[in-house]
Amino acid sequence: MTGTRAIIVVGVWMILWFFCQPPAAVGQEDISIDAFLSEMQKTLARVQTVVEEDALPEIRTVLLRLNITLAVQVDGRVSYQVIPFGASVPGLSVQTLTLMVDVPEASSSLSGVASRDTMASALVEAIHVMARARRGNPPLDISRVTIKLGFVIKPSGSGVKFVLLPVTPEDIKGLNNSAVQTIIVECRS
């Protein structure tokens, strides 16, 4: 009976050890979901500002698919971290969080700022393509466009802790797929 108790104790200890590990992103600064969503709101507000200034088709919905890790602390607290670019994450540690977010209001204080935000620039250009096609010769009648863009969250040494960078399918081939996030934006005329 003593041997069985020892095996149970060791088993329980191993389970607790596994679940009480810090987030699986090794060697990277933690990026909380709150910090990420705050930065994404700013990016979307920049895009919305350009959309209104340039009279582009309006953004109707924004869907975010995030690859995250879960950490349960010894005291039972749970925290989620977005997986950043360059992180080493075991496949079983990756969770998916899907969020439908409201489009933020445009802000005159953000006028012109989108050009300095790579993520915002990529989204704005995709919306501009739709607008140019509608004005083409012959014009293309487009009622709705869905933009699906992969991006990574890259830790940064500047004032912001991280930046959002769009990635191409070629870029994704060389990346750890768990570090690639997705945004899906639907625009309607």
C-alpha cells in the first residue's frame, strides 16, 4: 500500500507541476490579451479614421482569432497570454480565442497616423483596392469584401511593448504557426 501511495503522490505532483507552469512562450516577454486588445483597438480606430476621411466602404465586422497560452498559478489564478513572434510553444499548450469586436469610432487625433502603423496600412490598402475596383473601367459591382490577414505580434524595445506586423503566406511557411494570429474584416458598400 505504501508503494501505491507514493505513486499517487508523485502523479498528483506531476499534474500540479504541469498545470502550474508559466505561459509556454519561452524566452519572450508576456503579452497579455488586455494589452493586445488595447493596441488592436488603436489600430482599428486608425483604420476607421482613414475609411471615413477617404469615403471608403465601411467596416461592418471584425473577427480576431488569437493563439494563446494558458497559465494556472499555484494560487489558482488563471492568465492568458497571446503567443508572440519567435516564441517556443509546445503544440499542446496552444489554445484558440475567437473574438468578434466592435469597430471603434474614428478620431480626428488619429488622422495620418495609419501610415506609421503597418497593420493599419495593410488593412487600409485592402479597403482601397475594393474602392478602386468599384471606380474602375468597367466598374466592378462589389457589395461586400472579406479581408483575412495573418499577422504576428513582435516584441519591441521602443515605447510600445510590441508591434503588430502583417505576414504573407511565404512568411508563414518559415514561422511557428502558433505565433501567427488572424484578423478578418468585412466591409460593405
